[in-house]
Amino acid sequence: VIKTRGLALPPSECKVYTPTALAKAMVAVVGREHRQWLEPSCGKGVFLKAIRDRLGARAQATGVDLDPIQASADKLGTVLRGVDFLDWSRTQKKRFDCIIGNPPFVAIRSLPPSLRDVAADVRTLSGDPIGIRANTWYAFVLQSIRLLKRGGSLAFVLPSAAEYANYSSDGRARITSEFDRVDLIRSRRPLFESVQEGTIVLVCRGKGGLGNTFRRHLVADVNAAIRRLGDLEGAVAKQCPPPPPAQTDRFVRLDEVVDIRLGGVTGDARYFVFSESKRKELGIPRSSVVPVVSKSHHVASGALSSNDWESLRNGDERIWLFRPTPKAVHNKAVSEYLELASNSGGCRRQNYKVRNRNPWYTTPLPSQVDGFITGMSDRGAWICFNETDDVNATNTLYVVSFKDRLGRQSRYAWGLSLLTSPARQQIRRITRRYADGLSKLEPGGLGGLHLPLPPRIPNAVSVYQDAVRHLMRGDERTARRIADDAIFGASCVCSRVS
Ligand SMILES: C[S@@+](CC[C@H](N)C(=O)[O-])C[C@H]1O[C@@H](n2cnc3c(N)ncnc32)[C@H](O)[C@@H]1O
């Protein structure tokens, strides 16, 4: 962070200047007859020049930039230097026909305090503060929408995070209802030579108009983006349904709703976890074992019933956890198994987890098992709800326990929330992929997911089962669509059109 004359500036990485040809195309697409222009982070003034070139002096341009260093283009308009646009916009009474630019891409939390507090306090379209987890570009877009006149238009170069970042989900859900038409142009190749980050051009025309249409354009590179800007009229846009009610826009951290922890850590799974045939061979009574699931494929569905678990047992899967009560150790078969030497199939009692507990053969288990999650799946995360009375899990799986005593439909509604598009986008980001092709999710990462607060869904159980069936078949798209429809109602096409 640079400090100039008592004013803090964001890091220099945010100073990425727009190519002239792109700036001209953006001005052309929004700037037919508009007179009052605003460039909220004008930098060296590429947009001010493009406005002057196209419309001459009849277009009145205002530029703002935190950077106090003057540029030759400053003479092409009223340029306010050393000014934080976000602060300025809070008290600005003037409204503009057209707002254009390339706002800074800087995490709000990394801004110096004076800028950070103002940026974090900018309100989403639903009226909540965007907070320090958001990014400055989002604050610029929101404040710019507020400074537009009715019928006005804006065009911004934005990072591709605009399409998926959790912090801007409210903006994505609502922006089409603010304008007559919204176009989003995504370039496969970066729009700037100096930036590898994906970029988009967002064009929103006719503030307050009732068209509420949207079109996403995928183009190859900056030249194709410029050509597409010149031909937006030729591209039909789709009508968006009204935004979801504010209630469904509320996101809650998963760990505020459930605890996610490892199943029982045996310390020696080879010894403690066995199949039905092995149990019989050892003569271990039923009272000295606990039914468990111990493998990802044991929970490859939306729910585990007693019948499902019995099928696993009949298939000779490893579904028993040896866990005798202190009384049961007097049973002959149990005591023989307990005393078996480690080189003859007995427990490796020196293992860290085993030697540190008392008695060593009692594996601690989660007490409330509402569901299971496997952290090792290329299908992402879903909850396999526990419909049995007593099945627990070993530490190859995570156990889910709801913090509040929720009804069955409400628990499954949370399962659906975990399958929605915003949840899946976050899951993709927290998935660790290893060189051998393995994907892994950690309980901490899962707990930090922000899930949409589910509405009341009367048939949540069957809808969830249906969605997970598709997910298990590898059809994530349909699973997501079912979940989005259940949680958001008729979800906005903006998240789907490509
Ligand atoms: C990505 S550059 C874009 C410059 C110019 N719009 C262009 O496209 O060439 C971002 C600009 O935002 C300015 N900036 C950063 N934070 C700002 C703030 N809070 N208020 C006004 N300008 C800011 C930087 O100084 C920089 O000039």
C-alpha cells in the first residue's frame, strides 16, 4: 500500500489499464445520446478519451481516481484526483446517464482501514453491507448502479469472479431486474496482456426498464469481445424471471447449522473394523460390535436405511466396529481377540490413538449421527442421511450432526441447499485435487461453505433423493437444477445461460 499526502492508495497491481479499442467499443455500445458520463476510477483516462472521440465536447464527463497523479486526459472532463470514489458516491447528488470503466480488483480486507471501512459498508441490492470478504469491484458496480439516472446505462470491465464469487451472488440474482437488458461478455483469453485473471465485460442498459433480459456471450479473445460489443443488438437475450425473494438470498455458514466431524478414529482399522463373516469366524457376539459404514461407497446415496446397511452386511463389507463393553471382555471369544498378538492379527496397541485411550479397545464415536459425508469423491459433497437407529461411521467418513433438532423434511432441505449452484461452486474451490486424480474435501472447508437458507419444502425428502440419484449417475447438472428449483423456485437464467 502506497501512502500519498495522507491518502492511502490500493496496491499498484490494481492499475491495469484498458486497451483503447476495447474502451472505444464500450463507449459506443452505451453512449449513443448520453450527455452526463462518469468514469469512477479513470486512471490515465482511456475512457475519457474514448468519450471525447465519439461524442465530442457535448458529452460532459466526470472522472474520479484515488491516484493523485494527473494525466493528460484530465483536461477532457472534470477529473477529481486523490478521491475515493466509494466515499464520494455516498454523498453525491448528481445522477449520470452513463457510467463506464474498469474498477479496481482488490480484496476489501486488504485495503488500508480508511478505504476498507467505506467499501465494506456499501450495500448490496438487497440492502445488506457487502462486508470485508467482498472485492472492491463489486462495491464500484453497486454504487454506480445507484448513481445512474433512470434509463441510464453502464459498461464495466470486471474480473471473471463476477460470475461465480459468493460475495456477489446477491448482485447476480438481482441485476437483471434493475435493467432493461444485461449482457455479459466472457473472453476465453485474458482481455489484458499483463493479467492472467479471466475478465468479462458487463453491459447493463436501460436502468428501471422492464425488459429484464440477459445474455451471456462466450468469445475467444479481446478482438472477438470488441466485435461482439458492436453487434449486441443482433443477439437475442432471454427474459429473466423476477429475482428470488430476499429470504432465499440469505446465506448461512454450514457449520452454523451442523457439526461435521470424523467418524470413530480406531487407530488400527485392520483390527477394529471387520465383516460379518470375520465376526462369525471370531465368534464375537453382536453385543461387542457396533454397526458402522466405513467406505465411501457405503454412503453413495441420499440416505442409508437399515435395509441398505443389511445389504452391505450380506455383501460381506466391513461394517462392524469391534467395541466391547468392559463387561463383555469376559466373553471367551472377545477376550481371546483382545489378547491376540499384533503379529497374529491382534491390535497394534502402540499406535498413537490406541495407546492414548482408556480402555484401549473403546473407540470414541460421535453420539448423534444424522448423516454421513465422504470427503473422497469426485462427485463433490452431499449428505447421505442416516435413516437407521444405530449405524455409526469410522474415520474414513465424516459424520453430520444437526445443531438444532430439526424435522426430517427440514434436514433434507439443508441437503438440497448443499446441492445448489452456489454451494457447488464453492465446493469446487475447496476441493483439493491430488496428482493421482484423487479429490479431497476437509471438514473445516465444508463447514465454511455458505449455503442458501432453505425455504419450507414439504416434499424435501423425495426431491433430495431424486437429486442425489442424478448426482450418483454423474449428472451433476440435473442434480443442481433440481436443488436450485427447490431452494430458489424458478431460478434465474443468468446462472445458467452460456
Ligand atoms: C484497473 S485501473 C483502471 C484505470 C482506467 N479506468 C482504465 O481502464 O484504464 C483501476 C484504477 O482505479 C483507481 N482506484 C483504486 N481505488 C480507487 C478508489 N477507491 N476510488 C477511485 N479510484 C480508485 C486506481 O488508481 C486505478 O487508476
